Amino acid sequence: MTAPLDVLVVGAGPTGLALATQLRACETPFRIVDRSLDRAKESRAPAIQPRTLEMLSAFGVADDLVDRGNAAVGLHLHLPRRVLRVPVFDVGCDDTPYPFLLFLPQSETEATLTAHLDARDVTVERGTELLSAEPEGEYVTCRLRHRDGTEETVPARYVVGCDGAHSTVRSQAGIGFEGYAYPQTFLLADLEADGLAPGAAHTYMTAAGLLFFFPLGTPATWRMIAMHPQDAPGDKISLHLLQQIADAWAPDAPTLRDPVWMSGFRIHNRGATHYRKGPFFLAGDAAHIHSPAGGQGMNTGIQDALNLGWKLAHVCRGAAPEELLETYEAERAPVGHGVRRVTDRAFTAGTSSHPALRLARRHLAPRVAPLLLRATGARARLFRTVSELDVHYRRGPASVTGRHRPRQGPRAGDRLPDAPAGLQRRVVGPGYHLLLTGPARLWPVDLHLGRRHDLLTVHRLGSESPWPGLTHALVRPDGYVGYLAGGTDLTDLRAYLDRWLPAL
């Protein structure tokens, strides 16, 4: 039997790789396995949201992703008699260093994360399948089968399923996966499309449904997504069928050619009944699957991982109580439920064959869309939602507001904004960061915070902070404010630390 692990990560897509990145930064003993022999070659999820880039920047990965991707992408909304050039992320983005939607094929995202792990002596064990996982005392006994057919037994304190919609970990844990499939079938292709304006995402709104072209660059210039026409016979996917759809739905139909790959797929809306059961955890598609509307899927999975990773690391090293792991489901399940609800509404409005919705897409949307897009307040709210900058844990058990809460600035449970510019890059690392604002002379030199496992760093910000006046805020390793209060009395802060980061 192999020596015990702290964490076994099952699945090496973006979610599993992000979790491995954080565990490595925390120096937590782990292994990451995937039954696939190689990483994804198709583009799959083509976009990375600003909040995901913010969180990955803590590990030096975000800049590499930006270098590989396309951040200068506009949106062209093709209506029956006009084309709207929609400003993208031009408002509501003054507190992030990544005010854009980064277009990058999933294959490139995985390659970047894998290279980061390789440089830190972490090997992704591909061709290795989890056969069974049985809790036995302090450990889960995991049986693995390698690509050469040999089997290995690995004890692990915790097992995290990042292994997709058909998760073996979820099955072994006995966690339900409830929801439904949409009736429509979709077509997807990476190809060339002559006649499309470069540097923009193109959306065609028709009575029959929606047609999209997203700029990729690799493995082809464009990603095409369209509903399978109800009157098209059979399930065979061909370039001829895709061209027929473009001709019928796009007034300025591009000429399609040279497909790299084509596929048909069904969309589901399903969620795990629990994100944790004993030593088992679920993240990404193993926990939630939904419509790709808004580009939320991969991003939500990566953020699941980066919420969970530091908590596992702190508990495994004895720096935090087991209770900290209970906050994972409490914080991330509402986010997953919210994404499923919002994407379901958007998907239904855009694809339903109901006569009223078909009529609205044909006649009402072309009139209403220009008005909504001119409203900067509406665009700002949409940006904050789609970019996931508004994700918060205000109702979570690890979000606490002390006395004299500042009336301005982020609240306990909110992400720490990058305002003033560069603040986020100052508070990176596997530990907590205590931010003290206001005149330095009012804060004692010794704050009497005790020894905190080298996981607490103090920053004296002065007036350069998101909060006015005298404030103290504790920022978690994932960049969210855990505790916030006004004044210089740290009594309640010490109580918070005693609960979540006990002193030696």
C-alpha cells in the first residue's frame, strides 16, 4: 500500500488543475489523477472571466493566460435589420486589473496550468483511473488502475471529485445529481468563417434560436454554436448542415470551411445534492452542469477549487479546525444554484419554441436591445454578474462583521477589490492578510495576535484602502474578506482568529 496522502484530486481538467495549483502553493501532500491519456485538445470552454483571472493571479498564472489569449474582443449583436456593436466591460470594471473577457481555448488553459505544475515538480498522472474509494477509519482507501493495467491502493484523508458530469467520486460517495436535460440538440464546431469581422464575438438572434461565433485563434479561428434545426433530418453533422444554418439564420451569412472538429451535444441542468459528504468533496462539473450561456461553467468550477483548496490545506496541516471544511458547501452551493438558475432563464429565453418567446425574439428584442445597451447602469450590473466579480459569501459562517462596520467599501464576505490599484497583488499567499487602515500612529506595534502558523500577515495601508477611516479587515487566502470592523479594538478579530486560525 502506498504512503498516505492528504488529498487525492480526481480529474485534471481546469477545476482539478486549479485545485492542484493551490494545494502545491500550500505545500500540501497530494496527487492528481485522470483516466484520460491526454489533456483536452478541443477548445471546449472558450472564455475566462475577470474574477477567475484575479484568483489565479495569486499563483502567477493569470499573466501567462492573458499572454496566450485574446482580451481585445468586442460583441456584435446581429439583429434582423442592423448590427449593434456592443461595448464590452466598458463600465463597472474600475476595481479589477482584468476588465475584459479573455478568449482562450480550454486546451490552452489546461496547458498553462499543467506547465505551471510541471515547473513545481507536480506530475499529472494521466491514464490513471479511480476504481473505488472506501472510507476506512482516518483515511479513504482508493483503488487506482494505471494505463499499464496495474492497480494501486492509496490511502487519502480527503478525495476531491473534479471528474466531470459522470463523476466516479460522486458515485462512490453516494451523492445524488438532480435536474433535467433540455430537449434541444446543439451543434458545435471549430472552423474558419469567411466574412465575419475579426476581433469580435458574433451573436445572431432569430425566431428559431441563437447562433454564435466566438473568436478562438487556435485550433481554428472561430467556434460556432447553433441549435440543431428541428426540420433537419437525422443526427449526422456535416459542414453542409452548418452552412445551411448560417445561410438561414445569418443575414450576412459567412462562408464556412476547414472544420477542425464538429460535434453534437445535449445540455443538462443538474446539481449535486451535496458538495461534501464526509471525506468526499465535489467541484466543477461533478457538482453542477448547466447551459453555457454567459460562459460561467469552467469559471465557476475553478472558483470552487480555489475556495476549497486552501481550506483543505489549513486543516491538513493542523492550522484550522475540521469545521472550516463545512464552509465549502455553505459558500459554493448557493453560487452553483444561482448560476444554474440564471443560465436556465437565459437559455430558455433564447431557445424556447414557445410562440410568445419566438415572437419576442423576432420583433421585441430588436427594439429593446439597443435601449438596454445604451443604459450604462444596466450594462454595469450585467458585467458584474457575468464577470463573477459580484460573487460573495456574506451569509456564510466564515463571514463576520464586527463593531462599527464602515458604511462604504466591501462588506464581510465580499471579494477584495483591486482598489487602490495593485492591492490584490499585495495580499497573495497561502495565509490570511490583516489590513489596517487609517493613520499608522493609531495602531500599536504589537497587535497581540499570537503565533498563527506563519499564516497571518499584517499590512498597514494608511489611507490607501477600500475603506474610509480607521478599519481593520481580515482577507482570506482566496481573496475574500472574512472579518471586517471599524476602530482599533481587535478583541472580536482575535475571537474570529481563535475560531478559524487557532494560535499555537
